[in-house]
Amino acid sequence: MKQIIVLLSYGFDWVLQTSLLASVTVVLLLLVKWMLKGRINIRWQYALWFLLLFRLLMPWSLESPFSMYQFFIVDRNESTHSLLDVPLSQPGTLKEGNDNTQHGPLLYSLVSFNETDNISMILPFSRIYVSLMLIWIAVTIGIFGLIYVQHRRFSKLLKSILPVNDVMLQTEFKRCKQAMRIRAELPLYLSNQVKSPTLCGFLKPRLLLPLDLSERLDTREASHIFFHELSHYKRKDIGVNWLMTGLLTLHWFNPLLWAAYSRMREEQEQACDALALSYLGSDQAVSYGQTLVMLLESTRVQGYMGAANFYTSKSGLYRRIQLIKGFHVKSYRWSFFGFVVLVILAVSSLTSAISENKMGNPDNGVPDIPKIVETSTNSFSNNDKNAVVELDERPSIISGLIFTISGKINGLSQNYFFYQIEDGHGYLSEGRIDVRENGTFKMDLSIKPPSNEYGLLSFYLDANDDGVFDVELDTEHRLASYELKFNQSLVIP
């Protein structure tokens, strides 16, 4: 149970960091789109949004000297402490004999308290962080629940659909499918439940026409609608919309991402307009625009989960009309310039800055970690200069994010000492280990997922006797260090 809570805490930390990086990506994309307005066509304009989608999906990123984050982060090794690394308790807040005072996942540390422990001494930031995480989990579950309910309601509406008996509509729909080389089964139905032409279903797609609209369409207007909706099918827009909906549910607290998705949907419609016109021909651009205006005036656009229709806003309608008026044969073609822009943005926004203070030999990428580091007694106090740590069992391969160490320390005047675990790229865990009266100790250590298979466990004395681990001061008073090796299943590069 504790390990599940630890993983949830790490998941929340990842969502926060990913949301921040995605926000930077949105700003970059909007800036580039504004600078290159008119230089790349709508097909490439829409394709750039997939960088945001990949940014939200990536659990980690490769390091690159061309990353734009190289300009924002001077030394990642000095800033690798995440929000999860804030110490949970102050000296004296835990009962004697409690071995869980440590740095690490906040929620994991909280559940380690007994009912009689003094929770009032927990740092305010820790309480705020845990509260925010619980709110995020609750709201995320709630939104997924609403999506499921809405999808079930829409699925029930499909039970009332009617077959198309109009010969003109059937013939025109078949002709449009053949023109776009769509051989998959994609039936056409009528419904009095939808208010605008709607393509729905990811696994079993079908096209729905409003019953009243089907009765007044002529052949030209029908072909415009069919080519547009079949463009959604050919471009797999329903799957993209479902994926973005799931990602936005995780990042519901970020208004910038919701605004970006709205802009993405508008450009999705513009890209479908361009694809449809590439089959219709530029000579039908004006009449296609008239059909679009007719639909928006005579029907009401409804948003359904897992569906694609004539989605637009007032500002989006203006941009669509301008694109349709200026349509030419190259409006939907791939271009070398657009490809170069996409590659440059991908390399700069989907990679991370190179760490400047990597531990170990840079030639082979493997940290040069000593088996045991000799204790330096020059900086120790007189009482602790002969302190020696002896572990009951040397750490071997670490197979979980929580593992136990035990042993004995001799010659220590204090009743505690500190530990720190690192993997060469950053700190995985650190905190305080309490020592029993007979000099023995035992403690469960929790770590963040490492970035490689090798790590180092170090023990330190408290330099100023304040009971709080000071990275800069206490690391000068090292007792001993031990090499760790992590199971490959734990490693997140």
C-alpha cells in the first residue's frame, strides 16, 4: 500500500513538471506560428500541435545541447530536488524509536505517522502539497467519470439512428469515399438527436446527418459535407481528440493547455477544409464556404466525446473563411520548409538540458562510484572522530523503490546521523536515521526512480547539531559510502 502511495506522489510530481514544460511548449508554438504566419500552410500549422501532444505523453526526454531549456537551467544537479524532497518533520515531532523521519515523497512520509504523532509540526508547505495532490486525484477521477457518463449517453443516442433511403445521398456519399480511396466500412445514418453532421466512433466509425438537414441538401452541398467529414476520418482526428481529452483530464488545472487545445481544434477544422477542397477543386472554394456558413446558421454545433463535426468559434469561422477564399493547389501539400521547422522545434522543445555536473567518467557514461569511501576525520568533532558505520548486510541489487538498511554505529555522540542516495544525475532520497541506545539502527528508505543502474549511499554526521540535514555543510562530514545497483525495471532514463 505504501509503495502505491509513493508512486501516486511521484505521478503527481511528474504531472506538475510535464504541465510546466507543456506550457512552455505552447508559448513557443504560438510564437513560431505568429512569426511564420503565411509561410507554412495549414497542414503544417496543425502538425506542429503534435509536439505538444508528444510533450504531454513523454515520461522522460533525451538530453541535447540544442534544448531550449539549456538557457533556463544552469546546473540541473543543483536543482534536482523536486517538490517531493521537502522534509516532512522537524526534530522531536516523532515519537522515540520512529525510524521514518526522512526526506522523500510527502504522502508516504505522512502515512508513516502513528495516530498519536504530533502532526501539527509538519511543514506548512508539505500540508499544502499533499492537499493539492488529493484534490488533483479527486477532480481527475471526477472528470473521467463525467466523460464516461457523457459517452454512455451518446452511445444510447446511436440506438435511434435511421438508415438513409435517399438515393442522391447514398450515391454522393459512395462517390466521395471512392474519390478519397476509403475502402473501410463507414456507414451513413440519419438522426434527429444530432444538430450538425457528425462523424463518431473510433473503432466503428459512422457518419450521422441531422434528419431535417438531409431533406434540404442538394448534391453540391452534400458533397461538401461528405468530403469534410471524410477528411476527419482519413486524418484519424477522432483518435487524436480522444487522446488529447485524456491528457487534458490529467492537466485540468492548466488553462493554457485548454486554450491551446481549442486553437488546435480550430486548426484541425481548417486542415480538413483544405483537404476537402484539394478533392473538390479550387473552383468550388466559394460554394464550399457558402455551405459552411449555411450549416453554421441553420444548425447548432454540439460537442460530443469521441466525435468530429463542424467545430468552430466566431473567430475561428473568420479564419476558416479567409483560408477557404485563399485556397490554392499548394494549400495542403507537404513542404520542405515546414519539415525543417517541425524538426527544429522538436529538437529544441522535446529534449532536456545537458547536466553539467555528472558524476563519473564522461567517456563511458557510467558513474565512477567507489565501493567504500574512507572516512575523513579531519573535520569531525573530537567526540565523533572515531565514529564507524557497520551495515548488517551490504546493499546488493535494489529491486524496489523502498528497501531496508540496518546496522550499528560506534563512537557517535549524537543519537542520529544522516543519509543521502544519489545516482550521478541527482539525489534520489536523503534524511535522518535515528540510532537506538545500543548503537543499532534500522530504517526503510524510499527513493525516486533512478536514471541509471548505479547509485551511491552515503552517511554523514550533523555538523551543527541542529537535527536537520544541510546538504552544503553536513556533506563535508562523511562517515562512509556504499555502491548501489538498481534493478533495470526501476530505471527511468
